[in-house]
Amino acid sequence: MSGILVVAEHRNRALANVSYQVLSKGRQLADQAQMELLAVVAGSDVDAYAKELAGWADRVLAVKSDRLEGLLAEPCQKIIAHLIRKIKPKITLMGHSSFAMDMAPSLSVELGIPLATDCIDIFWQNGDILVTRSIYNSKVNATYSFAQSETVLITGRVGEFSVEEGGRQGQIEEIEFDFEEESDYKKFEGYLEAEAGGVDITQAEVLVSVGRGIKDKKNLEMVEELARVLGGVVSCSRPVVDYGWLPSERQVGLSGKTVQPKLYLGLGISGAFQHVVGMKGASIIVAINKDAKAPIFSVANYGIVDDLLKVVPALVNKISELKGKTE
Amino acid sequence: MTLTDYKYGDVIHRCFRCGYCKFPINWMDVNNCPAYARFRMETYSCGGRLWLTRAWLEGEIEWSDHLADILYSCTACKNCEVKCPLSFNIDILNMMIAAKGEMVERGEVPSPVKEFLENIQRQGNPYGTSRAKRGEWMEGTGIEAYQGQEFLYYVGCVGSYDTRGQETARILGKVLQKAGVSFGVLGNDENCDGNEVKNLGEETLFEMLAEENVAQFQGLGVQKIVTLSPHSYNTMKNDYPGFNGEFEVSHYTQLLQGLIRDGGLDVSGGYNATVTYHDPCFLGRWNEEYNAPRAVLKSTPGVQLVEMARNKDGALCCGGGGGNFYIDLLGGSADSPARRRVREACETGANVLAVACPNCLTMLEDAVKAEGLEDKLAVKDIAEIVGEACGIK
Amino acid sequence: MYELKFNEDECLSCTTQDCLTRCQYMDIDRDTAKAEILKIAHGEDSFVLHDCVTCYACEEYCPVNNHPFYLIVEKQEELDVPPLPRPLIRRGIQTGIPFRGEPDIEEINGQALDMGVFSDLMYLIQGRLFEGLPVISQDPRKMFHYFCQLMYLHYGRTSVIKERLPGIIQTIAKHNVTEVICFHDECYGTYTSYCPAVGIDVPFKAVHLFEFLYNRLNELKDDINPINLKVAYQRPCSSRLSSDKHHFVRGIFELIGAENVEREYVDENALCCGGTIQGQRREGSRKRAADVQKRNIEDMKNAGAEVCVFNCPACYTTLGSMVAKNGIRPVFMSDLCRLAIGEKPAGWR
Amino acid sequence: MDSVYQALVDIVGQEHVSNRQEELFIYSYDLGTTEPHRPDYAVIPRTTEEIQEIVKLANKEKVPVVPLGGGLSLAGLAVPFRGGIALDLKRMDSILEVNEKARYAVVECGVSQGQLTSYLERNFPHLTHSEPGAPPTATIAGNVAIHGQGDLAQPYGFNSDMVNGLEIVLPTGEVCKFGSCSIGSGWYTQHPLPDVGLFLGWSGTTGIITKVSIRLFPSKKIRGVGQFVVEDEELVPEIMYKLTHTQMTEDVIAFSQAIPPFASGLQHFTINIVADSEKELEFKHEIVWDDTLGEYIRSGAGGFLGFRSGLQRPQVSKTSDWRKGGGFEYVGAIMPVETYPECYRRGRDISERHDIPYTVLGRCIGAAHAMMFSWTYAFNRADPETIRQAREALHETDDLALELHGTIWKPGLYGQKLVMERLDPNTLNLMKKIKQMLDPNGIMNPGNWEVS
């Protein structure tokens, strides 16, 4: 009976946001109970993920196999079942994603252990683990305890747990796993991209976001160019959508999408609350605005007070130049 | 669903769709229903929504995302109730809210509505920001926690979290301090007032919020409440008594009117501007308070008050009611009510558009930007105008 | 059928014949007056039956309380001398027919306000003056069930009154009220003057609105701030049936600090609002009504009135906008009282 | 993807076209008793050019086009009987010009009556227009297209007589102008050629009106209404005749109705009188009430109910709530004034037979040249039986109007059939030729005025 096991998942060469959320929650629970936090990540190429996960977990179990491409639930279940039997963690925790919905019930049956899904809170009480779930169409919050079991399975609601800083240096263990049989029902074919033209700004690592400061639709060209050299995607604030310069799926903010890119470049965006609500989770925020008093500077990590129409071409040139050097 | 289950089954067929519900103060156009003004399809008019609701109840049409969007595009601005010449007009909004309630019951609401309600349930505010951050707006203001002062100053969700709302909340706090009003706030212990929740049809959640708030207020011995938002004012004044919550509720403009009149607040610093005033629905049509905000403006030296063509019970809603400041079913077009409204404000020649509601403030300020009118028109809450007039920076 | 109690001997022994000699609309000397009133009592035709503007005033002027006005209108019907054109009479009679279902009877067991046929004026019944006072006939759709019917005196149709009134009284009585405060003094006059005159039983006590207001104001005396307005009172025809309550007008004005302006057409000399005169069957009725109204308003203006106070909604409808056009604010008495106790009148315009 | 839908999106933009059940449901209904028919698309254009594109597309795809203004005809004239495109014109809502001195206004087809009233009150208080009894959301173009009439019908005739010029999108997509505007000399007269009659009264089957020039009239400072009442319906024609002889009245209407009871069995007149001064008003009062109607007052046959300053615009929508049912429909017919007594009595019979409280009204047109007589039947939208009753009563009334030598105004399909059965064969044939020439593909509001 040792530790808490968090199952990390990934898609399209990135760890899923929900994994950071449950990892943060797992860290908190482990610290409270003075337990070890383990993270497991399975896939065809997991080195980068493992390094990332080590920021939170005491130990990262990295399972590598070509069979695991696309993170299919069936093979994963075999691995996780194996690990639970071996490690006997007090709790196995994962995000309530479609992946977890696919795997967790079947895993629970296979091992004969209790499962609580879509939990909005998880906490210790007198040494027991309890969970809160929202029932009756979200009208009632119910607290549950588990049937006697040495290990329990929990999935946590997406977006419910805030991501805390990691900053640890956990150790990484590579684990070999032999799949005994080949009787898989599902096969990974490949990722389907969103419909042509459609861009999912919530998945982008770099967002170049424009506001009304762009002045004219034709100036979008230089912004597209900047996004291209940065390997990012163009998003925008609401007025740009109102003018019909960009489609509404590119809108960031209260009435648009909530984004968490690694780099968010805000160009000519004043930073009204409605917009900031949608982007403040970005790792690094850079703002360019003529108005030094624009509220966006209060959330930005870096700021440039100038006309974006002057700055952007200069940036494009400089970045292209730097990239030219490295390539 | 059959008509017999629906509370207004014996009245909803009475709408003839004559279209009076679309008029402003006179017959100058048919664009005073915010949703109809935005889309101009008959489905989005008040009559259209009533007929569609009835068709849905009677099984003539199926529930759809589009139907939900049409119903939730109603901002509960009450223009229809005020303009409808027929005797059942008192129930028009109730009919809409009951239909939304049916959608909530079935879990079939537009996803932003769902988010809105879930966020309120979890964090007590529509943005889903932590309850622990609700009091951040007051940092450094010296505003005290409520502990038996004369007034509870209830700030509301927009005032507590929205950056612009926070500015007004702070300034109003300072104005009240300057006037020597004895008041306190709830800070992180404040919860959503529930006005929008009710209008979105989530009756159960509304009851829960109302009961909790009433219990909290009573526990603290609150007798008088002054609110920043007309939305809070409305529900506390009109709905809370139904939960045994009898408080003396005023909107801050009413309090300021009295303070200025009685010399309790010195506004001799003045505010030099040509100002037009936008009536918020929940102060105006819902509670027929058209005078207090105007009286405050008129008694501020330097303010030249000019009226928009639509005013008082003919005012055009900013489009933010019924949760639309968040769910935003009316945005994205030059026909959006907020953008129509700021253009109208500009036509008066005013350089300041005064509001008395944080929702209107954010909606209209956004619209001023979208219309590119920043150089001509500033959107200011009356609290900010008074703040400047009494020397608060 | 109910019979009017009219005592001819009283008339014979009367020395003034004030009923007709004081009439504001007919010029009659004492001898003619005696002859004509006796002719009428005997069921003979008289020019008085044709020229009467049905203003009720003779009912008040009569020094012996002998109901000359009730007599005139009875005989107008009997001799088929209708004061109004036939379609107006039919229209009037049909107006009082209830057509929106039966009233809901709530038992009150005590004092209540009766709006009569004026349920659509419920907005006037607000504030501390009326606090705690139950109201019967609040629903405008049911108001004709509480219609005192006395209006048909103007139509020369006392038979309609006698036929319908007992049912109306029954409806009110079903509410189990002991004291009925009458919103309009026409109802008060019906229950305290007309009913006894023709022998209809009234199983409750009627209270005049002004008496009620006077008493309420005395209770609220500490809250009164003198309104300091110059007022003229437009006496309605029905007030002639309750001249013993007329002193409350001055009483109320004194309490609220209103200055009752000195004028010619005041108290017993008050002029009709003209509403009934205008539609009368005679040549020149429209102009005659306009002339009466003009004289009345000029008189108020000359006396410096700032406000014209009404009791009767019909007078208000007829004269309200006319006085307003002449710079005098029309207001109902109860509203004026509200002003004095710091409330906002509901009907200021 | 539906190619017509896509083409419509390309013309007016995504937000202004719908093929979703909600819009199709709403645009399938008229407010009267007509059975609903669903369109395939609802479209709300903003410009004449967009309308041209839509009509061209409709011709190419053989899709019907059903133009719609306020949608208040009640006779089902904008119900898409053959599906197709419901063309809601209310976004075309600009008042383009008011020529004060020549007293006319040029408006786009979506401008409502109320919008013009309000605009004139604010900007040209000396001018007014003939406002129909419909709710003020009714459009000016829709009203003239059905030969509507308004509160200036007594001095000046039908609203369609007040048309100074039209811009039309023909059923084949070309834009044509009619009246003086067609030679570029302003919108002040519809004469001499070509003739706007090709489009007025055809219920949108010969083209789509996109602009109208409508005459405006002097608006006096005092406008008010006096009421007069008689018991004997036989007196109504002569009173109308006498009143029009004074040339001092504006709107002369006689009505009778079962509810409220005071109006039952009596004929009430409402007579509008206007004046610029009290002196003028009193002069007109004397002529109208004392000199002209005095004889009825003295004989006791007629009564004066007083005069009120300020015009209360009628709120006919209240009629819809008489049976707490949200609906009514009426037969309007252009009748000789002398038929008033018969119209009243027979109409009352029809109502009573169908268990509907009767409501009849005759509005004087011109110098009593005709009257617009209406028989109104309220129904309860939630009770199909009452709708059936009302529909039957309406059909019987259509028959009655023709029997009494009147002609049905804006008839629905049933009435159109009755009229065409009686129409001069050569006239009918001409109508057919005109229709074929203007609308070779038969796309314009099909079902209406179809000559077999």
C-alpha cells in the first residue's frame, strides 16, 4: 500500500491539460498523506512526457511500446492493471476524459476495485479518501466514501482542479511491458485534423492574437506571417470577429474560447476583462500596444509600447533572421 | 411535454403577434427588442418566441440548439411587457422563463448557459473564478467587512470580478466613505445574487442562492442593503421577500440622490461633460426608477444631460441581460444591441455615456471600441462621475 | 316595485320654493315654481320636465327634504319626456350590464372600501390613508356588479335603478361588510338618500369618503405638512344628495393647509361639470354645456385657484383636461391628501 | 448541402437566411384562420440588388417567392402555399426622402406605418399620412399593395390612391420605376405612364415593391374625435352623406358590436375633426354637430357623446383578445354606403349563427363614394373548433359581400375564387396574359390570383 498513481495522457505530441490538473491534485493528496506520488505515461515515444511529469511526481513510470501509439484504452488497461496489481497504490487517479471513460469502468471490473467518476473534489478524512460528485443535473453535490478496498480508482472532472507549479525532480523509470496476446479490437489509424480551415486555438502552443489595434483586415497578412515564423496560430479578441475579419472560432475570451498556450502574443489588444478571462492561463504573455495604460500590460510578462504595425514586420524579420542562423 | 404541465398553458396562445412588443418609446422603429434588433427574423421577436414555445410544447417542432439559442437570446429587458397592449402582458417574461426552465430541467440549454450556471453553482459567480478571489477588488481601499454597519454594500459578481466592474465598485466604496456612510461588504463571503440565474430558468439554483443569501444577511443582522448592480437590487427587492428576506434595498443611485440632496456628499468639484444616460433594464423598466440616476447627474455641476431618442421605458437594452453579458448570443454584429445603443448615444452629441449598471458598462464599453468611437464617447458609470465630482481619483 | 315617498302637503306649505327658484339653469319665479312642481306631482306635463339638466341640485335646495329631483326624473319616465336622445339612453342602460362573469365574493366582516364602478381607478387607493383597508370590487372586469345605478337619474330611468339596485346591494352585502366607505359620493347618496326615499333596504352602513379621509388625516395629523395651495372644489351632482357631508370638504382643506379660494360657483351655487348637459335632447345643448364649463373655469381662474379638486371621476373626465389647459392642476381629493402627508399623488398631471 | 440555400447565403449572408424548422414554422403562419404552409427558406434581404439576385435565383431554380411586409393581412396573403422563399422585407427600412413642399415621402418597402408617423411627428409636424387601423408595425408598401385605406380615407380615398410612384423588382429580376420618378423628375406623381396599377391589388403576384412614394397631407394642430350614436341603422347612410357634404370631417366610421354591451344594437359614429385654432374648431363643431346633426338630436334619434382632442390610434390587436384566444380575422369589403343597414343586420346574423359576438364597422371612403365595411370574427387559437367556426363565418361573409353588390377587399383564396368566378371573362383573360408575361415561371406568391 504505497502512494498515489496518476495516469497521464497525451494527444498529438503533448500532454493533455487535464493530466496536469489531476497531477496537481495528486501531489496535494500525496503531500497531505505523506505518500509517494507516481505518474505513469504510456506511448510509443514518451521521453519528453516523462521529463515533464517528473516536475510533479516523485517517480515517473514510462512505458514505451509501438502498440501504444494513439493511446488506445485496451492496451493501456493491460499496463495499468498490471501496475496497480504490482504497486498497490492507495489511489489511482486520472482525468475524466474520453480516454478515461473508455478505460476506467472496464479496469474497475477487471480488478474488482471501486470506481468514482467525474469527481469535482477528492479529499482525505480520518485517513479515508472521500470524493464529491455533482448529481441531479448539477443541482446537488454528493460526498461519497468507498467500499472497503485496498485501492480505489478515481476520475476527476476536467477543469476542476487548478494546476499548481511543479518544480520537482522526480526520478524516471522506464518500464518494459510484454503484451501477451494480439487480440485487440481497436487499432490506431491516425489523428484526424479539424475540418479544413477550422483551427483549434485551444490546442495551440503559440498564439498570435490580434485586437482592434490591427486597424484593417489587410494588416492580418503580416500577423499571419508572424504566426508562421513562430510556428503558431492567429487568434483574436471579439471586435475582430464582430468586423468579420476572422471567424468566431478564433475568438479568445468570455464569449470565445479559453486558451492556455505556452506563448501568447497580444497585438493591439487592450485587455478588457472579457478577453483576459480567456487567456490569463498562458505561460508567457507578451503584449504590444500603443497605449501604455492598456490593462493587458497588467497581466503581461513582457510588454512593448509601440504601434504593432511597426513592431510586427520588425519581429518577423528578426525571427526569420535568427531562424535562418540556426537552420 | 404537454401543455398541461406548462404553467402558462392557458395563456400562451393569446399572443397575436401584432408587434407592439418591438417598439421603443414611440413607433420610430421595430428594433427595441434586443434579440429582434440583432437578427431581424420574426423568430427572434417576442411574439416569435412565444409562438415557438407553444409549438414546442405542443410537439409541432422539436427541441433544437437553434430553438434554445432563440429563447436564450431574450435578455429579459421587459420591453415587451411594457409595450404589449393586452392584459396578459404581465406574464410574457414568465412564459419565457418557464420555457427556459423546461430546457434547464431537461439539460438542454446552450453550452455557455450551462457553463454560466455551473460556474455560479461552484464558485458563486458566472466566470468560474475562485470564490477566494471575490474580495480582491477591495484591496487597499480600507473598506470594512460588514459587521452591523447601517448598510450592507452588496457588490455582485460583475463588480467583484470584472476589471471595469471592480473599478466602479472601488470608486463607489470610496464615495460612500467620503460621504460618511456607515457600510460594510461581504468580500469573499459574498455569493451571487441569483437574478440572472432566475431569468435563465434555473429556479432551483435560484432558490438555493436566495435562501443562502437571506440566511447570511439575517445572520449578520443586515437591515439595509445598497447594491452596485440593478440586477442585485431587483432580485433582493422583489424576490427575496418571498424567501422571508425583507430588507430595505436601494440602488446606489438612489442613495447618492439622497446624499447629494441633503448635502451629505459634496460634488462641487463637478464633472464637465455632455452626458447621455442609458437606463438599465433592471432599474428602469423592472423597477421604474428613471429619476434617481438623472437627479444625481443633474445635481453634478458641469454635467449637461441630454437624452437619447429612446429613454426611460423606451430605452434599448444593452443586450447584456438574461446572462447575455456572458452567454453572448447577441454579439458579433453591427446590429448587436450594444453597438446600436452607442451609435444612438453618439447621435445626441454627448461625449460621455453614463450607465448605472456594471453589466451595461462592460457591454457598452466593448461596443464603443467595436464601433471605433473611443475618441468621441467615453462610457462611465455614474459612480465614477460622482467620484470625480467629489474629488476621488 | 319601489315607490317614491313624495309628500305634496310639504310642497303646498313651502314658502320658498327654493327647489326651482334657485335652479342655475332655469329662470323661474316662486309662483311658477309652485304651480309647476304641483303639476309634476299630479302627473301633468311641465316645461320643467323638458328643460331640466338633471343636475340634482334641487334635491339639496328643498328646505323640507321632499325629493323634488327624484320626482322630476320619475315623471320624465312616466310621461315619456326623456332628457336625452333615445340612443344615449339605451347606450347608458346597456353600459351597466355585467358581461364578464360573476364576482368572487370574499368575506370581509367589517369595514371596507367600495370602488363602485371605478375599479380601474384602484391606483388612487394607495398609501397610508388607505393602509389596511380592504377593498371590494377591485377587479375592473367585475365592476358593474357594484354599480350603484344612480346614474340613471340623468337618463330619466328610475325604473332601471329600482330593478337593478336591490341585486347590487345584495352582492355588496354578501361580502359581509358592516361599514362601506364609498369611493364615489354617488354610491353614498344612493344608500343614504335614494334608498330611503323609495324604500329599498340597505343592510350596511355607508360612509362618505370625505368623512373617512377627514378622520384618517386626523389620525395622521403629526405627519401633515401644509400644502399651501389654492384650491377650488368641483362639486359633483351626486354631492347634492349628501349635503350634510359637504362640510368635510372645508374640514379637509383646513387640515391639509389648502386655501379654499373665494369664488362665485361654490357650495350650493356650484356648477355642473357639463357632462350631462352636453348630450341633452334640446336645441343648443353642446353650446350650453360649453358655456357652463367656461363660466366655471373662468371663476376658478379669477379666484386664483392653482388646483381643481375632484370627487367624481366623471367630472374629472369632462373637466380635467380643460382645467389643466387653463393652468389649474386637476387632482382627486384623496390624492391631494396624500400630498399633505408627504406621499406622491398617483394622478398628478 | 442544399444548393439553393447556399446560393441564398451567398446573396444575403449566413445570418439573413434560414432553412431551420424554427423560422420555417414561424413564416408558415398568417395571424388569421388560414392553414399554415411551410416555406423552404426564410430570407431577409437589405437591398433592392439582393432582392433582384434572389428573384433571379428563384427563376433559375423554379422556387416560389412570397414577399412579406408586416405580415398582418390576416387573409393568408403571405402564406407560402407552394413553399419556396418567404421574403421578409422588414430590414428594408429606410425613409429615403420627405419632400415637405410637394408633400410626399419616399420609403423603402420595409418601413412601417408607425415609423413614418413617428418620423413625421418629430421632423415634419405639419405633415401626416393616412394611417390604417392595423397595428403600426404594418408596412406602407404592404398596405398599398393590397389597396389598404387609412384614417384619411374620407377626404382623400384609398392609400393606394395616394401612391406617387413605385420601384418594383419584376418577377424576372429587372428593376423598374413607375411614375414621374421613372424619368428622373422626382417622386411627386404616378402619372402619366406606365401605370402602377399593374402592381397594386395583385397581392405581390406581379412583382416586389421595393420603394414607394406616398402622399402626405396637412396635419392640423388640433386633431380630435367626436362621437355620435343612433339606434336606427337605416339612418347611417344619410348621416354619412350629410357629414361628407360639410367637407369638414376627416375619418368617418360607423360601428356596432356585441361586446361591450353598451355598443350592442346601436350604431356609433366616430368622426375626426381637425383644426389649427380653437376658432376653427368651434366653427367646425357648429357646422357638424349643431347644424348638420342637430335635427337628429332634437328628434331624439341621435345623441352627441362629446369630442376629445388628441387622436387615439386604434389598437386593433386588442380585438384578438376578445375571446382570450389570440386571434381574429375579418372580411373587408368595398361596399356602397347605402348597404350599411343590410351589412349590419346580415353580418349580425352570421355571427350569431356561429356563436361569435358580432363586430361590424363601415369606414366612409371619399365623399361617401363607398365604404370599407368589415365583419370581424374572433377565435381562440387554442381551440380548433372556434377557428373552424370563424372560417365558415368568413366564407359566408365573402358570399354576402358579393351578394350585396360589393367587392371583397384583399380577399383570401376563397374570396379570390368567388371574385374570379364573377369577373368579366375578357378581364380575366387579360389578367392571365399579364401574369404570364410578367411572371413566366409562375414564381410570385403562387396560389394567389391564379387564373385557371
